[in-house]
Amino acid sequence: MAKRKTFYVATDVFDRELSPAAIAVYAYLSFCGNKECQCFPSVKTIAGACGIGTTCTRSAIRELTESGLIRREPNYAVTKNGRRRRMANLYTLLKAPWAPSPGRALLPRDTSEAPSPNDGEMNNDRKAIMVLPSIGQYNEENELERLIAGLELDLYEDRRFAQAVEQAIRAMYQAEEIKVNGQIVPQSAVRDMLRRLTIDHIDFVLAQLCDLNPDEPIRRGQAYLISCIYNAPVDCLVNQKRAFGR
């Protein structure tokens, strides 16, 4: 990426009650953004540039997304064997001063192979970018990808945890039934639960795993993780009520 001496930042960033970290992250994304207001630096790259931790960076990205200043999308490259490889998220600056006119297509639907760009850079032809299908083009595979993308697993610093959660969710979604707490749960009920799953529930699962005794390894790791994920919406709610004394 060419090092700029100056760059623009949308004044909208100062019209919202944003944290200092969110403002710093937005400024860095503005620095990285190309003429179509897009870039995809990794969380670690953003954190290093802004002088903050990765956890703080994830919170700042979420804050900017909820404020409507950026749009975050899954980003994939197509390998030589035709498989998709997950890359850092694609960020679009929605309030950038140089934003293209409304209705202009930012990303072509081209999934052909292209060399992987450097961290944060945009390919000139953008062939490495793949847009998930629109809502109107529903099928099970598309829904599963949207569910996983919505959980923002790539924002977790512990990549082993993120990969284990993704594998568990894929197994849960595709299984005809699963066994949780000694009971058989049909596929329809499992998928309904997965549709309600949020990143807060995944954070709760991570906290549960961190509380485990390291001297007592889990024999059936994926089965235990599946149980934690399935129970997370209810357990998380119960934990919140206890915290507030309700």
C-alpha cells in the first residue's frame, strides 16, 4: 500500500458518541481505503496501527458498524483447487467524503482466481472478493455461511477457538439431530437456535472454556463445545439475570 501523507476522514465520526478507540480505528480504515472506500486490514494490523489491543479493536469495529459508519463483510479468495479461503473482513466506509454515488456497484460478482493482496490492500481487479448471495437467493448453504459470518469469528484473537466454534456450528447445522444434556434435539430445533445465536453468546462460551480446569482435559471436545453453544442463549440470559439480581 502506498504511504499517504494526507487522507480524508468523514466529519460524521465526530457527530456520534464514539469511543476514542473507534475514532482511531475509523481514521485508520479511512487511511487504508481505496477510491471505492474499501479495504481489508486484519484486526492485528489495525490494532498495531492504532496502538490498542485486539479486543479493543474488535469492540471498536463493532461500534463503528452499529453506528452506520462502516459495513463489514466476509471476504474470500479462491484458491487454485477451487476452494474458498477466508481472508480478513472487507470494510466499506459508508460516510467517506470520496464515496461513490448511491447505487454504484462496488464489487463485481467474479469468483475467478486472483493473487492474494497484501494485508489491507485492495486488488485493482478485486477478483479475490466474493459477495455472499442476496437474501432472495436462499438455500441451506447460503444460510449457514450467513450465520457463521454474523458471528464475526474472525475477530477472535484465539484462532483455534474460532475454528473450533465454526466447525462445531457447521456440524450442528448439518446434523439430522444432536444429543445435548442427554436429550435428542432434532435438526429443526438446532437450526432455530443457531439463528438466534449472537457474538455475545460466543463470548459467553469462551468464558466458560476459560473457567475450565486445565488439569482436567475434556475427552470429547467437540461434543462439549456443541453442548456449550446450544445452551449459550439460555445460560447467558440466566447469568445476566443473576448479575443484576433479578
